[in-house]
Amino acid sequence: MKHKQFLAINLNDFHSNQNEAETKTQIKFISAISLEKAISHVNSLYPDIAWVVIPKKYFDEHIVYRIV
């Protein structure tokens, strides 16, 4: 099977600063066969940290560009 690209986004700062105008985050690029495998991989590395894992393709399709 072909590997797909996923983004894993650390939600720790987001959760602790939800009432702030900005938060800092860490994003990791993950290569995996499926979303479930990517989630499992991130969970095995960081079992005590909240992460969201999304397909990079989905992320790329929803980028908002600045209008010049």
C-alpha cells in the first residue's frame, strides 16, 4: 500500500489558551498507510498529549490565501 501524508497538530497550548487571541502549536508531518495508523503512531509517541491528525490533502485543499 502507498503511504499518505498527514499532519499531527499538538493541541496542548490551544487547550490551555483558548481565551487568548493567539496560541502556539507544534505540527509534525506523518507518513502512514491510513489515518488510523497515523493516529496510532502519534498516540504511541505522545500518549499524554492531545493531538489532532488530519490528512495533508484536506489541509492543502482548505488553505485560505491573502487577497492582494
